Amino acid sequence: VIAQKTARENGPKIDLQILVYPVTDGRMDSATWKDETRQLFLTSELMEHFWRHYADDEQLTDPEASPLLADDLKDLDGLAPAVVLTAEMDILRDEGAAYAKKLEEAGIPVTYKDFKRQIHGFVGLAEALPVGFEALDWVSTRIDAHLNSVDHFDAVIVGAGFSGMYQLHRLREMGLNVRVFEAGTDVGGTWYWNRYPGARVDIESVAYSYSFSKELEQDWVWSEKHATQPELLEYANHVADRFDLRKDIQFESKVASAHFDDDMNEWLVTLENGDAVRARYLIMASGVLSASKKPDIAGYDNFKGETYNTGQWPHDPVDFSGKKVAVIGTGSSGIQTIPLVAEQAEELVVFQRTANFSTPALNRTLSNSEIDAVKKNYPEYRTECRKSRLGAISPEPQLDRAMEATAEERESRFNTGWETGLLPSFFFAFGDILTDEKANEAAQEFIRDRIRGIVEDEQTREDLLPNTHPYGTKRPCLDTNYYETFNRENVSLVNLRRTPIDTITEKGIKTSDTEREFDAIIFATGFDAMTGPLLRVDIRGSKGQRLIDAWVDGPQSYLGIGVSGFPNMFTINGPSSPSVLSNMMVSIEQHVDWIADCIGWMNNNDKTRIEPDRSAELQWTEHTAQMADMTLYPQAESWYVGANVPGKPRTFLAYVGGVGVYREICDQIADGGYYGFEAS
Ligand code: NA7
């Protein structure tokens, strides 16, 4: 009544009205008023006694006693936003709900909550009925949200790598108001952080590029078969300039938490510096290999010399000339950087825990005629990539079984694979390399033979032979002179399976047999893949549930896009989507387009909340695991299963069914009205 009256009579400004099971209607005839089962604590008889104390018959229906009966709310200027709370088992429930509705219809911002199974007075009985505290929390959150009013966006995107950049572009084209938060000082994601010497993409550049803009596709010229990190970063910058993306990206802004607000159906996103915004949609474009892993090596902090992490390389070039350098780790990052560091350093010692399969990248500059040929056929080329298994179509995949071919045929195909210098060569040589142990063993032996033919020192050669896991079940690598580098005088290998690291010391690295001194140590020890970038943000979904708790036994997700209990959150390339098993650009574009279409559908259908239903999520999670179990992937201690992070639950983190099949499934789900999602 006071809120109305001040608005009507230009009285003091009321900022927010908080109505706790309010009395709004002197007619005393609502359904809950008359309901026998609700005569608890506050009965109709007692309430009528109160009414009569204040008002005579005529005053009962005066809006200054019964605010519900005012008929000028729409015309009132400056009526305060309202927070309305009712108790379900209260005789006043209906009139409180009716008033909330009336305010809303008059265009006043209202948050309304009916506390189920509660009686009148429950908030004041918090000591006896703890749900009262919940109600107090709810009210204080509402007050907080009102006082600390923050900027509102339709969507917040976390990360300005290739996925966040394109997602921003798509949503902005739809007319949405979007804010991107990026920890780095500029765009590029993976290619912004991984600046180590030798960093390159290992999918052909013409395929690892955006397809959404025909003009971009035609204008940009890739100089090499596999672009270097500087060229990829230049491409990211070009795209940011071309589509004027930076104006909606806030750099040096690391997201600390994202909490879902069930009443408003929106996310409160808070940065590490405490700044916050609200958004209807939260899109995690935070990458899959972006949470750099502090290696689990004793004495990590002891070393007094220079340390580098390939995943967080300095922006200024590092000069290793005349230095004694150690590299720990022989995954893609280590294998790419070792040959270049070896050329500079006085001495390089490589610490290898697991010998990995690597084949030559045979990188080269692209000729004009090659580039023209691709550009002429780009539409067909992109279509084929999207339909394929890996999102890349060179060389042509063969489907027959390796062990049904003659030994000569196998040798010939593997040989071609070795000589094409493309990552999928060995996967594509036969149809069963990743499903049949013997087929895989044949590929392994071929590669081991090649290594034997390159490495001169007998012990080093033996140590470099990968024999702990099937080919491809740890991410295979493409290299330039990796094995040849071990023939250099200044390079040596330490096999940590024979002489494990005891500790890092002030001066170097102590293995079980000796201590070596270094000027610099390069850690190429990998990432907390797939789930790390999501779980490093304090994400809390509906009813405050933490993502880290929901995923305590491993990630569960529907399509790798959404998580039950975390409404309006989308994960680009999330766990149980093809993601890391594919050409990331193809998968990124597919997810971004799907998410944009879904948000468009929500808006067109007046829906404000969407999340996967739990059964659809469980089915997809099980399907993902079953598909992986049909392959050799689970046999390796790889980051694909989380084995590289101590304590991480072991689950296969990607969808092996292929990007073409996966896209078809996602499209069918969307066409079927977002089957498996609950939208309201
Ligand atoms: P990876 O592929 O995870 O490689 C990390 C390497 O570091 C790998 O050889 C690990 O040996 C080694 N490592 C990790 N921890 C240790 C400790 N504590 N001691 C010794 N060695 C260790 O990461 P990358 O950055 O190379 O590549 C990641 C992906 O980026 C790559 O697959 C591409 O998709 C792009 P391990 O094999 O665990 O025995």
C-alpha cells in the first residue's frame, strides 16, 4: 500500500518492495482462504479478526487497505520493483500470488516464489523450520541482486579462442547483446597461449579454418600446409578485426564463478577481480586443452633457473643459445619444440616417460595453384569435411580390414601414410586401425621400424620405440625432424621408465641414478583436458549444485553441449562430443551453430530456461562410453581418459562416433523440438 501510495502521490522513492506472504485482498474469499486444509497457524477466523480491527466494511475493499484492488497500477510512475514470497499452505497464498501477477501485468519487475508445503509465518520460525533460513537467503539474494545491479547480457561467453569468437559473431548477428570474457590480453585461445618454438596445427590449415564466411575463406591465404602458431594467431586477429569482435570482448578478465539464479533463469558471472554481470545464457568456450597442468613432480618449485611451460609460453622470444636445457614431456608439444630448442641450446636433455608415436609432418609452403584449387572447391570440400569422421578428408579413408590385406598391401598403404605427412594417414589406411588389435599392431610395427631406421644410438633408439599403447590411443604426433634430433651431438634422452625423476632440485633434475644441472627446464607436461577448463570455474547450477560435485565420478553431459541441472549453460566441444578426436574447427562451428539455433528457438517460443533431462543425459553418457569401449582407446593411460591427472575419474572424454554421425544426431534432436531437453 505504501509503495503504491508514494508512487501515486509523488512521495519518497521506494527502491524495492519485499512482500512476505502479504495481505492484499480484503474480500476474504480466495480459494486458499476458504480451504479447510490450510487453516494452520493463521486461520481465516483469526485473519478476519485482524482485518476487522483495521477496517470497516467499506474500507475493506479500498486499495489503501487492499492493494490488489487498485485499478491504476499500469499508470503509476515509479512503482517499486517487488519481491513476493508466499507459503503454499497459507490461507493468504492466493492473494499474494494474485498481487505478484497483477504487478507483473502492470510492467513492474517482480520475482515471486511460493515456498512449497510451508505454513504462514514459517520465515519467522526459521529456528524450528529451517526452510525459513532458505527463504531469508532467497530474499537477501534478491536484495543483493537489486542493490548490486549489474550489467545484463543475453549471453556471456567464456573464452575468446576460435569457438568464443565465432559464437560471439553468430549471436550478435541474431541481435543478441553479448559479452565475452577472456583471460588473455587478446584473441586466439590455444594459439594465444601456446607460443613455444615449433607450435603448429597438425590438421591441414585449409581444413583447420572457419567456413562460415565465404569472403573470409576466399581472402585469407595460408602459407603452409600446417600453419605455424604465429600465422594462426594472425588469422585469429584478422577475424577479430574483420568482424569487429573486440568491442564485445573484455580481455584480462578471468571468470572465477558462474552461479545460476533459478528465479530469474539467468547466470551471475563473477570475474576474479570481483566484477559481475548477469546473462540469460552462459556459453563455455573455454577450450579443451587450455587448463595447463602443473606437473606432479616432487620439488617442482625448487628450481632456481628459468622454467617454461609450453602451454603458457612468454610473449617475447626466448633465447636458449649457450644454455643447458631440459624438456620434460614428449606429447605433441614436446615433440614439436624439441627439434627447435635443440638447434639453439648448447645441450638438450629430453626426459621421456612414455615413448609416443610420431610421424613426419612433411610440412611445406603451399603453391598458388594448390590454394586456388582448394578455394574453387571450398563449398564441396567443407561439406565433405562436415560429413566425415574426423572433420578432415585427406587422405581418402579406406574402409577395408588391415589383416585381410596382404603384408605387401599393408606395407604399401602405411608407406603412403608415412609419406603424405597428414595426421589421419594411419587411421585412414584401413578401416579397423582403432578397433582391431592386430591391425593396430601392424601400424605400430611399421612406425617402430621407421624409428629404428632413423635413430643411430642403440639405447636411444630402443628407448624411443613406443610400445606401451596401441597407435592413436594416445594422441599421435606429427613432427619435423623429431627422431633425427636424437642423432645430434648435443641431444640426449633420459628414459624415465628406467630412471624415474626423484625430485627437481635447485640446480636441475635428480633421477634415480644421477643429478643433472640445467639453466632452463621446459615443462611440456600437458593439460587437465576437457573437464579442467570447466571445473576450474566455480560453476553452480540450479539450487546451487556444483558442477564439480555433479561430475565427481566423471563428466556426464547430453551431447557434450548441456548438463542436466545446469540450465541455460552450453559447453562448446564439451566432454562426450567429438571435440579432440576431430578437426576442432569443424566441431567448433557445428556446436556454435547448434547453440545459436537453440537460443533462437528459445526466443521465438518465449522460453527462458532449457536443460537436458537427466535420462537423456544418462543415455548419452552411456552411449559415449559404449562407443569408446568398442575401440582400443580405453587401453592407453592417456589424457583422453583423464589418466594424466592424479585422482581424475577415469572416463573416456570424447565421442568416437565421428563428426558426421554426431552432427546428424544433434540436428535430429533440434528438428524434433530439442528432444531430450526440457524447455520452459
Ligand atoms: P600431452 O600429450 O599430455 O603430453 C604430456 C607429456 O608430458 C607426456 O609425454 C607425459 O608423459 C609427460 N608428463 C606429464 N607429466 C609428467 C611427469 N610428472 N613426469 C614426466 N613426464 C610427464 O600434452 P601436450 O601438450 O604435448 O599435447 C596436448 C595436446 O595438444 C596434443 O595431444 C594435441 O592434441 C595438442 P606420459 O605420456 O603421461 O607418460
